[in-house]
Amino acid sequence: MSEFKIKFRGVRGSFPVADKNFLKFGGNTSCVEVNVGGHLIILDAGTGIVGVGDDLMQDYIASAVRPEDRKEIHATVLISHIHQDHLLGLTFFKPIHINSAKLMIFGEGTPDYPLAKSLSELIFGKTFPLDLGDIACKLEIRDICDEQAILIKPAQKPELVKLSDVEQGKDDILITFYKSFVHPQDGVMIYKISYKGKSVVFATDKECYFGGDSKFAKFAKGCDILIHDAQYTTEDYLSPHSPKQGYGHSTYDMAVEVMKQTKAKSLVFFHYDPSYDDTKLSRIKEHYASGSQNIHMAYEGLEFDLS
């Protein structure tokens, strides 16, 4: 299977919004679904992941009458960082509550404070009826660091390998990543998924450096789709009354400049401020995207096919 499809499930930052004036672009927080080479990869677990789980459960139930005959659910979740808007939906991702589902979660962790401990404390236990160890699915949580990569060979589960040792076969999926330190408190992981000569880069919660970011430009160079944080307009970012510099988020102008620096084929604005309603985002779209086929405003349900 050589598919490489991307679907946006949640495009908001900070917190979800539910209002009639936010229906066009959507109110769920960070989540992008990637179906590539027969594998499901989910970027972030904001409230947008709930819809992914609902669709997976529908397909699971339809696959056979008896539960023991149904097709197993397999998914890989990549966590950019552990701020709440990127984790809120995980406990309500229905496949984690069935025995036959297999879920692997990757994200930054340390020997003293592994990702599993962070998830257990932040979204399970005291804030949810179940502890992390009580969920039904077959769960594997792996800590990652800059010197590693995730390699997925055909019909095999993801494997964490040394980046320096990677040899990507023509049918392999390669996920590389590095940590950006410009997002408080502990930075954010940037991900790139590469398959059959195509690539998508996921750069949420990334504030741009003055004059550009050479490390990021090298990492994302020539990618087919660049999903880049664009939480603020330049006016809001530089507001004398409530400036946003140092919050760890970019402006639309910053994202466009990054597109130029990386020579990305397409740019998708992502992670909108929750106060930006459909009217404001439509105006932003008119300004930045109406004259270009290569610049897009993310909205729930937006799809790309790199197959």
C-alpha cells in the first residue's frame, strides 16, 4: 500500500471552542491524521483525536459481527509536547478502551521524568476516572530524543533507532524529529514523516527566531507540506497592550517566511488563536491564501494526498 494521505482533525491552539461562529474552520485543538504506507500516524492528541477514534471504532465494528473476528486497530501517536491543548483528547480516544487495539505513543521524556509519568499525572488518575495502567488497549509509550528516529518497515510496528544508523528502504516510513527550545516551558518536538520521496513537516507551537532558524530550514528543506504554527496576526503579536512575543507561537508572516527559507512546496497555517472566529480567519485567508495555490488555511476535514 503506497498511500500518503493527510487529514486535519483539530486546528486550534490553547483551548477548544464551541460556538456557531467557529464552525467553518473548527474548534478542536491540535490533531492531524496521517495514513501512510498502511499505517495510521496521529500527530498530537488534542480534542481533534476524538473524531479519529470515533471513525476507527465505526470501521472496527463494521469489520465483523463477533469482536474476536474484527480487524485490530493499530495507531501511532506522536506528541509534540505535553501542554494541555495537545493532550486533551487522548483519554476520550475510544480505541484505548478496547482490548484488541494496539497503540504506540512517542514523545519527549527523560529517565527522571518519562513521558508515561507525565501522561499519568496530567490526563489520567485525578483528572480522569481511570489510571493510565487501567486502560484496556495494548499500550506502549516510548521516550524520544534528537539523536533518534522512528522507522516503520512494511507490516511491522514502529521501531526506535539511532538517527545516524538509519537506512530507509524504498517501502519504509521514516519519522525524524528535533527539539525546538523556543516554546515555554520545555520546548516542543518538530516531526517530519517521509515516505517514497515525499514528506510532511509538523511544526506546531514554534515561534520563529529573528532572522530565521537555520536548523529548522535544514530539517524541513524541500518538504511537500509544511504544517506551521500561525497563532497570531502580526498586529496581535506586536500589540503594545498585550504583546505575544515569547509565548512560543508564530505569526502568519513568520510562517510565510519559513516557507521561503525551507523551499517547502506547500504551507498550511495551523494552531489558530481560539479568539479568531470564522470571519477573522476568512479575512486572513483572503490576505494570505487567495492568491496562492500553495498556501492553505487549515480547517477540520482539510485533506491532502501525497500518494
